[in-house]
Amino acid sequence: MNDTLSHRKRALLALKRQQPDYIPTFELVFEETERDFHGRTFYGRIRPPESGGLTEKAICEYNARLYLDIAKKFEHSIIYVRPFLWPYERHYRQVSEMIKILRDLSGDEFCIMAPGDPTFRVPADPMEFTMQMYDAPESLKQKAQRSVNELIPIYEIMIKADADGFVFTSDYALNNGTFLAPEQFADFITPYLSCAVKEVHSLGGVVIKHSDGNLMKVMDQLVEAGIDALHSIDPMAGMDIKYIKEKYGSKICLCGNVHCAWLQTGTPEQIRSSAEYCLKYAKPHGGYIFSTSNCVFKGMPLKSYDLIHNIWKEKRYY
């Protein structure tokens, strides 16, 4: 096949629900790096944050080069750049620096995404959140709006650094559904998600919304919020990409759905069936990006990822 598009162009076409030359692929997180990259791991993620005497800029370059090597080896079209586990005020400076390094190293070859989700996620203390929601709803809404307002200048910094957009990573759901009822979701999540998406779009960027769990009761709200894509379409929570493609595929790009539990403990037949199901039902007419239903986490058998990667290579062309 004659591949005529850059990975960046391929991903952006899919994110705009168009049909590129073949289905792009990426992983939100790729932490199982030692096998293929000479034992290297990301500073501040798997590796402890001690720098061994390296400057922050040197560590940014180290991590950026590992991001790039992963993308090249596995033909990922999108590189999602995350901050280190260092003080919060330095996070976005580090991401911006890594994006600039990636652009210097790779030019326009890859679609580069930054973090930036202002919305509430499944709370660590559900009881406390519920009490706030009923006792002080306006205070909670003001907090949500402040989060959006605080990120607006960050969006501008990342786009100026040549990011293509953002991955919003607040998880909204567990396997049995969202942590908020749909009417509560409409009060405390959707308006602020919509506002953030609108700000990103005004800067020329795109938004991939990530959440694990069963999102079916709020799918209409997520679509109406204006997101460009939804990740990870969790099959372990009953999210069926065939149904979602039929109902929402003309409105948003879909990312993911390859069964992560099977990648960890399943048989090759189960893994193959999940990957082929996604490719069969999400592929038509474009608007699909192939990936796992979560990420390549530490400890995932890479032979499982190799299997789905090879299946994608066999079946990716339109």
C-alpha cells in the first residue's frame, strides 16, 4: 500500500470523522517500555522522580525521546504527553517543553495532545461530594467554572507550543454507570465540559474525552458538549462499539474498545475476537482510532499488544 498521509494528518482526519488512508492507532498511556526500548522507562512515572543529577530540561528531552520512539515503533499517530509526578505548578511547563522538543525532533509527523480536563471525576470520597452537591450546589458549580477559567491560559500555552489539542481524562463512571445521575451530570459536568471544549475549539484545537466505565446514560450529553472523540469505550463496562458507532458515529470519532482484561489474562482467541470486532464495526466511513480500552499499563503482556498491533496492520486499510 502507498501510505500518503502523515500520522498527524491521518489522526486529524479521523478526529473530524473523515476517512483517511487507513485507521490510525495510538495508546493513551504506554508504560510497558523496557522490552523494546533498552530498559528505558519514563522519569516520574514508572521510574521514581529522582533525577540522578539531570536537569528538568534534560529529563523533558529524555521523556520526549521515549514518547517518540514508542510512536515510531508501533506506528502511533497520536502522542499524548503527560506531566511528571512533580509539583503541580510545574506540570504544564514540563508538558509544553516536551511538546516543543517533540516538534523539533519530528516536525509535523505526529498529532500531539496535552492534558487539560477541568471537570469533576469520580470522587475519592463520594459521600463528601454528595453532601456538597446537595448542601452547596452553587459553590460546587463555581468551583467547576474556576477550574475551566484556570485552564484557559494553559490551553493557549499548549496550542502555542504546537499541540494539536487535548485529552480530557477525568473518569466519570464505573462499570455500573456514571457517578452522577444524568440530571446531576447535566448540572455539574456538561456545562463546564462544553465551555472547555468551546475554548479549545476557538484556538483551533481538538478534544478527545477519555472515561472508563459505562457512559451510556450520558452519551447524548457528551456528544452535545462538542467533544471531537470519545475514548476508551469500555467493553468491560458493557460499552458496545457496534451500537455506539451506529448511533453516534456520525457525530463523534470513536477511540478504543479492545478488551484490556483479555489483553491481560485472556486467550489469543479472545484477544483476536475483540480486536477484529472493533475493526469490523467501528471502521466504516472513518471516524475511528484503534486502541485498547484503557492503556498499555505496567505488567500487560506485550505479546498481547503485539497480537492486536499485527491484527490492526492486517486490517487497517480502507
